Amino acid sequence: MEQDISALDRRTQIIETTTELFLDKGFSGTSMSAIATACGITKASLYHHFKGKDQLFSACVAYGYTAALEAMEEIVADDGISPKEKLSKAVKILYDITVESNAGRMSPLIAEVSSKFPTVARAFHTEYIEPQRALLWQIVEEGVRKGHFQPLDQNQFFHVAFGPMVMLSLAREMFATFDDLDEHFPVSELRDGHFKVLGQMLQMQID
């Protein structure tokens, strides 16, 4: 019997439960019937909240990214901290969402889904990846204007800024069953090293 909870709470419960199923079984291995059963609701109720599995997948991937973007927007707008501090905080948020959250762990599954539902990958890029890049670039531009950073090519910066964290996310997901996963892929150490590399690109002094 379904519990009487609000539509928003129900939607959140569905997303969180389905994310775990997708991560465990993959997209093709997870049916709407299995999702409904895991959520303790009827299949009809599930379709009331989400029109199809592709829409539900998109919601699972996006879950958490909205909060991350809002946090980055607050950092960009904070006049009380330096561009260097902004960059450090932004990189921390990006690692949290890309590497250490279930939302970030969903990213490898986009490759599985995008061939059948190409709009999923396009929407994820447009709604979350591009805004992340735009916010990070605002920090860089502020630093350049204020003389904290040296000008550099935008595309090169984006590849160096996002490439390592995406690769780390993929590696941790690929070898998630390793008992010594954190020894092979220590997030904090690799993130700090990554920040130093970005600092060298921008020719800023890292304390």
C-alpha cells in the first residue's frame, strides 16, 4: 500500500531509489516495473510522475546538479573573497558533484542511454555542463581583470579543468568493487593536485 506523502517528496523518493537501481543494474537492466516495486508504488503512479524511463533517467542525472549550480552562483557573486578563493571553492563543488555524488556517478550511464535517447545527453550538456563552464569562466575572467590570473585559452582551460575530475569519476565507478579504492584514487589528494595544476595554468601563486 502506498504511503500518503506529498508529490514533491514522492518524486524525490522515486529519483533517489531509481538512481540506486540504475547504478546497480544499468539503464537497460532497470524496468519501470522494477522501479515501481522498489519505490513501493504502482506502475500507474510511477507514470503519473514520469512519462517514461528516459525522462526518469534525466531527472536522476540532474538530481543534485541544480544545487551545485546554485552554490557556484553564490561563489561567483561573493565580493568578499578573492578570485583564487572562488576558484578553490568552485573546484571543491565540482568534485563533490562529479566524483562523490550519485548524480555524478550517473554520468557514465549517459553513454549507454544517449544512443537511444540522444536528447538526454544534449539536455544534460545544455542544462548543467555548459552552465558549470560559464560560471567557472566568470571566475577566471574576474581574476584576469583584477590581475590575479594570466589570460589563457578558454577551451584549453576547460579541458584541463574538467578532464581530470571526469576521468576520476569514471575510474572510481569502473573499479568501485576494489576494497582499496581510496588508495588507488584518493579524491582529496587528487583534487588538491588538480587545483595546483590549474594554478600553474593561470600563473597564480598557490599557498
